[in-house]
Amino acid sequence: MSKNRITTPIVISALLLSTACSGNTVKHSTDTLSLNNCAIQETIPGAKATGAFLTINKSDDSALSLVSAKAPTVTNHVEIHEMKMKDGTMVMQQIKEYPLKKGANIFKKGGYHIMLMDMKKSIKVGEKHKLALSFSDGTSKSCIATVKSVKELTPKGMKHMKHMKPMKPMKKDMKHMKS
Ligand SMILES: [Cu+2]
């Protein structure tokens, strides 16, 4: 009994201390991240949305998430998307945050990507637009994304993927997925 009474305050103060310490010593996320191969896909005629792709390289294993993105010269509506199997079809849907791992975090066509929606205008190959990313520690970092063609941004073998029928293990996994 008396042991518990003593333990609780110690745990709390240790937690407070560790929070205070990490606040002082943790690196600014912009020091640990580099944004590479920033690109936006050209708009297909009639489309008001397109994808933005890049690789976020993280030099340490501190906890940090990508929480939002902006492309002010193109749109005011940007989302972070994931690709998911749903009822045997590959669909994309918004995620609130993307936890960054140490090393390369790749946003590409067919995988995690930045979705530019409700676009003000169409964009053409060769144009450059600022892509600004915001992180869970309140910092942000930007890169200049080059507009590239659909062909250039489509990973090899992706067309083949479309023709594949969903396999049974995928359907089984779906049951465990939320939303
Ligand atoms: Cu998307």
C-alpha cells in the first residue's frame, strides 16, 4: 500500500522531467529532414485533382509525422492519401497523419501520396510549384516541385497491377482495417 503511494508521484515527476528535457534537446524537424524528387503530376484535361510525390528522408528515429501539405499556387485544398484495398478494388483515402520512419519515406503514384484537389487551374509539364509540408512538431519545410507527365511518374509495372485480381489474403486483411 505505502509503496504505491510513493511510486505514483515519482512516475509523474519523471514523466514531466522527460517531457521538459526532450523539449530542449530534440532537433528541429527541419534539421533531420530532407525533401527529394519533389514532383507534381500534370493535370489530365478536365481533372481538378492530381498527385504530388516526393521522398522525405529522415536522419533520425525521433517520432515525427507529416500532418498537412500546401501548394498555394495550385490549390487551397490538399490532403495526404493512402492506397487501400477495398472490396477487391484499390482505392485512395485521406489519412490524418503519416508517421515518418528513419530513412526514406516515399510518396509515389500507387502508394502514399499528396493529393491536390479543387485545383484553381490546370498545370503543365515543366512548371514549378512550391510544395510546403507541415509536421507534428509544428515546423514546416518546403520544396519546389516540378510538374511531370503521367508517364514519367507512373512506376513501371503499375499497369500490370491493375489487371491483377485481388488475392484471398488481401480480402482477409480487409476485415481488420478501420473505415
Ligand atoms: Cu489521392
